[in-house]
Amino acid sequence: MFGQAKSWKDVFLHIGIMLAILVVVVILFFYMYLPMTTRHGETIEVPKLVGLTIPEMEQLLDSKHLRYQINDSSYSPQLKPFTVLDQTPLPGSQVKETRKIYITVTTRNPPKVKMPKLIDGSLKSAEITLKGYGLEVGNVKTIASPYLNLVLEQSMNGKPIDAGKYVPKGSKIDLSIGDGTGGEEVAVPSLVGMALDEAKNLLLEKGLNIGLEQIDSDSKEIEGTITKQKPEKGTPLKSGGMVDIWVAE
């Protein structure tokens, strides 16, 4: 390359020149070629994608030289189908060019869930159960029944819906509950002179309930004895009706 060396001085000179060339090549490679090809040290700020539709998101990511991958999907009745719900990395993160952004998008159709059994449970229990299944309480109407707020019917879109059937998540379930009165009338029995527990059992047999319980501090009767009632004995009262009592202190 450099011709035949005539002395040791020429050998060392040749070696020095080769080392200098090698150093220049290394410097050019690491400080010019490599940064130009890898954009070394340059990062891109991840934009906010949540709330965008897929076409909107694609346009934004293209302008940033970033890519994406749908990692998961979920249903949301408040958002259009194929809207971004979540993203990783988060907005504001610094990433390299062509980095993949993993996203969660909304689906077009809601998932199906099993309809729970609500009949014979309380209205409050039905509300909690429906929420747990991702369903909603629709219209609630009362019907004649001695069982106050007891769920007697469950329906969807005007038709009865049996427990175990699959329904779209987010569906509204209509309920019919008892009004606590019923249609039949019964004569109020005499409770005066009875113990409280005995009176409660008698009313239960008649399809009636204890209403207000008030203390009769002036009575000379044994503590816990009923001294007065309203309505009085023999008054007709619808099944499920309430009878107020006064109890000796």
C-alpha cells in the first residue's frame, strides 16, 4: 500500500498513518454516519390519542412517524365505535421514531351478559345486582301485592326476560314491585293487651304489618304490653297495611 519500507522509521511511519486513518474512520462512523441513520439522541413526544377515532389517530401518528397496535377493546355506550379509550405509553412520554403505541378501542357491539334472577328479591337488591352485571334499572312500576318493594316481574323492551338468558351489557331492565297493600281487605284484629311479639305474629298471619311503634309512658301495664292501636279493632284494611301501636314502657 505504502510501498516497501526501507527502514524501521518507514515502518513506524506507515503504522502511524494507518492508525490515524482508523481513528478518522471510527470518528466519522460514530459521530456522523450513525447519528444520521439512527437519529441518535432525537425523541418524539407521544401525543394524546384518547378520545380520537382510529382515522384521526392514524393521521396524527403518521405526522409524528409513530406506529400503533390495538392491544385490547371494550364497549362504551357514551363513545362512538373504534374510539381510543387508553394508550401506552402515556401522552407526553418521549420515544424514538417508529415506536409502537399500544391502544384500547371501543367496540361496535356491547358484550352479552347473563340476566340475573331478580324476582322475589328487594328493589334495592335488584339495583345492586344489575349494576354488578353492567345492566341498568329501567322503568319501575308498582302492582298490588302485600309485599312492599318486592320484585315480582322483570322485563326488557316490554317482554318478560328470564334469568340466565344473555342480554347486551348496558341494557335497561324494567321491574314490577309490590306496593305493600294488595287487593284484599282484612279486618284489623285487637292487639290491646298483647305482648309485642305476639301482636307481630298475629298481624303477619292476617297479612298486615306493624306501623309506628310509640312508647306509652303513662300506662300501668306490664312493660312491652300493647295499650293502644290505630286503626281500631274491626277496621277494614288492605292486605299489607300498617297498624300503629302504643307499647307500655
